[in-house]
Amino acid sequence: MISVEEAQAQVLARITRLAPQRIDALDALGCVLATDVVSDIDVAPFDNSAMDGYAVQAADTVGATDEAPVILRVVDHIAAGIMPARDVARGEASRIMTGAPVPVGADSIVMVEHTAGLENGGSTGGTVAIGRPATAGDHIRRRGEDVRIGDVVLRAGEVVGPAAAGLLAAVGAAFVEVYRRPVIAVVSTGDELVGVTDIPGPGQIRNSNSYSLAAQVLDAGGIPMMLGIARDTEAATRAVLERAPEFDLMVSTGGVSMGDFDVVKDVLEQIGEMDFWKVAMRPGAPQTYGTIGGTPFFGLPGNPTSTMVGFELFVRPAIRKMRGFTELARPRTHALLVEDIRKKSDRRYFMRGRIERAATASPGAPAYEVGLSGAQSSAMLTAMHHANCLISLPEGESSFAAGSVVECIRLDMEEGTP
């Protein structure tokens, strides 16, 4: 039986980043860039107005007030997407909309809120009253002020978020190179399992684990492929596990303990290579890891919470490494226990917990407090559903009193979150 840290190290030592693929920029949301993205234009591509108002020469507005406005002749009306028809000379103004090109001669924009239309309501051929002095550069977005042509706007290794998707569009990068999302085979094992739409008969349960695993795969950025149920025979289990090379990774649930019908470990040893079988943890000590035809294989325990905890600790980091991420582990926060907890001292426990910011905190004490989110049976999903963290209680200790400082793995925060 190896430690959690040893198991995690062995897993990640075998995992490699997947090959890049060229995809639509919008489909790249949440993916890691494999190459730099270089702008083919200046952004903004021309000097343009940041406000609806009037393009003027600032020198014409000196001393302007609402009580004693400066009157300027309006020579043009410029909409976004339309080039100016006239330059702006001394004593003149052009009506201008947000995003429209700034005409030659104008050096500032006066917001429409600081003007009053006189003759013709401030339209072309009329006049406008300027009630506030302008300073050169007011409300003008300069050409290239955000990005210059040839600039690297996004670098390899960055994650594409909503703002990055907008940048990609702005610089004409309709397609980008990203590390692809791994396709993950999800397998449930057990003669007792029936489909989720079936009414379980005597001794049967619905196959919920495939759904929780597939959801965890999606949450980690993978693409789940649910292969159904493998019955508790070597032949049936082998038939499913032999498909592992069709996928980037395979994860199964159930059949890895020491029962008479737990055959996953035996089949793995026959058709693949096994790195480890047991980890000093609870829930879910029987955590099996190896390869089948070069494809990483995880055999997780069958109890629902054991399955989900095993995925969080071992499979999720592997998926993220495949996707090109460098931040692989969930954030960890120290918190004060709000209740006493006892455990066996021979292994690491991962209790399902609820962490909240403390109402009051003394100087130097953690800003958070944490308690159990419900009953801790590994067969029960309710506490996992209510949990927003795993309370990590180390081996070598058996008693944790209320007020103890413990480490919490934040299920409610993405990797890399400060």
C-alpha cells in the first residue's frame, strides 16, 4: 500500500500532454494554447470616438461653461463605420457616434451630455453649444492603443477565456492551435447494476457511478464516452477493457477490491501493466492504476463517494496534464474545524466537508471554518453533493478536536485560483 503522494507522482509520471489541434476560436474556450497568437492589425485600427458627442479642436472650447457656452458650426455627422466627409477646422465641430473615426483636425471629443444643439439641433449645417472645456485627447481611442500589428496577444500556455476569445476575433484568429480535450472511456462493472431508467430488482442498484464519473470528466475538460456495464466475469471485463487503446484514457468503477467477483485487477495484469493497486487512503483504498496498450487506466472503487474522491485525486490531474495545464491540483485552504473528528491513524482520510468564511477570526488564525457536510459513508452521495471541499486528515493521527487547523481541498475552486 503506497501513500497518496506516491500514487499521484506515479500517475503523473506516465501522463503526457496530448498533441495540439487546430479548432475554431470559440470552441477553444477553456483550452490551453499550443502556439502564440500574433496580431495582423493594430487594435484599434484607427483613431475613434469613445463617446457619442462632437469632435472638436480643444483650443476652441477654452473657458466654455453651461452659462457661457462656446458656439461651433457643425460640418459633418459621422456614424460608426463611415469615414468623415470633412476635416474639422477652427470654429467647427463634427457630430460623432461611439466607434466612428475621428476626423482630421479634431483632437478631442466633447460628450453629448455637455452640449446643447441650437440651430438644426446640432446637426450638419447647424450649430452646437459646448458647455465644458475639452482637453486634447479627451475620449479618443488611439490607433494601436490596445494592440500593435505584430504583437503577441496571447502566448502558448495561456488558457482561452471569454476575453481571450474576443482578442482572437479582434486580431483575425478564427482558428487556433490548442491542446485537445482527451476522450475518456467510462466503464462501470458489476452484476448488480441496471440502467438508470430501470427499476432495480432484488439485489440490484442503478448505475449512477457512470453518470458521476462522466460529469467529472466533463468538469475536468475531457470528453466522456460511456461504454456501459461490464459484468463480473473475466471475459466480459476483458472485452471492455481491451477497448482502452481506442481512447486517450480509460476509467472504470468497481471490481478492484478483494471480493470473489472483483476481476478488474486480474484482467489488467493479463492485458496491460499495473503500477499500483492500493493507496493508504479512505475512502477508496483500492485504487488501481496502470496502462492497457499504452493508454492510462484507472480502476476506481465501486462505492459512489470512493469513486468520486479517487477521480478528484488521481484522474482529474491526469486529464489536466493531458490538456496542457501546468496547474494540476485544486487549491487548498486551511480552516478551523467546528466539530470533533476521529479516524484510524493508518491512512489519510478525505472527509466530505463544507468550508465557509469564519464570522470572526482572531489574528493569525485561519479566515475559514469547516465542518462535515453529512454522513461519511462511502456508499452515500448526499454528503458529497453538499460538500465544497475534502477535509484532508493525515495519517499518523487519529483525533482532531474542534478548533484544530486542517487542510481543505477546494472542490468549489478551479486549479490556479488564488
